[in-house]
Amino acid sequence: KYPLACLDYLMSVYGEGLAVGYNIGCNHSGTVARSQLSAKAKSLNLQFYVGTFHGYALSGHQLIAW
């Protein structure tokens, strides 16, 4: 819950167009989509980014999404 609370704060402070670099951004984006923050994140166009080499750990369908 702590990462979601931090994200809620960041969205409140920085608003639309926020991009978050997170080493598990692929998983965390799903968590956000299933949380109460989903509508807020969508309306503010929140985006997650992961490191370049993180792609080696992802499967093919996950790479397309990222």
C-alpha cells in the first residue's frame, strides 16, 4: 500500500503527464489499474517506465505492452 500512497501523492502534486521510472513498473502498472487510483491515473495519463535491461525478464506479450 505504501507505493500506492506515494503514487497518489505524486499525482496530486505533479498532475497530468506524470511518468514514473520503477524497476517493477510492469507489475506496478497492473496494481494501479486494479486499485482505487485507476480512474485518477487514467485521467492524468500516468505512464510507467522500466530500465532497458528489464526487458530480458519479460515474456513476448509483456514486451509489446512496454
